Amino acid sequence: MRLPKPCIDCGGLIDSRSRCSTCWSINEGKRGTTTQRGYGSAWQRLSARVIARDGGICRYCGAKATTADHVVAKANGGTDAMSNLVASCRPCNSGKRDR
């Protein structure tokens, strides 16, 4: 069972996702640019460091890594610390989502 966490928009307590159902319906389809979501040039530099650290190999399947993945998703309280990031290929990263 997950502990309630605050909605990223209104701060109300929720059990899943990152937004309450009201804020989710308001923001549906309005994800914003990568910079607006917190993945600007600083994230690109950090991602490159993670990929280099892991030798350019996906930690999940062994394919060529092109992205950095949060082991514990930011939506679930994870951070951008190097210890919470691994290199991954795009299919593994997008397939994992916030799980």
C-alpha cells in the first residue's frame, strides 16, 4: 500500500500518479517542453554522464543506451542523484514508465 503524497499542482493528498484526478483532467495532453518539465540542458549533461559511467550499455537489456532512467521514478519520490540513475535504451526506459 502506498502512502499518500501531494499532488504536484494543487498539493492535495493522492494515492497514485503525480496529480489528483481534477488536476490530471485539466492538464491532460499539456505536458510541456522538456525544459518546462525539468529536463533542460542540465538534465542532458547529467544524462550524458550517466551513459558514460555505464559504458553506453542499457542496464536492463544490454542494448546500446541512449537515455538515462530513474530507478525510483521522480513521480514516486526519486531524485536526480547519480545513485538513482542508470543508462537505458529507449524501449526499456519508456516501457518502465513510473514503475
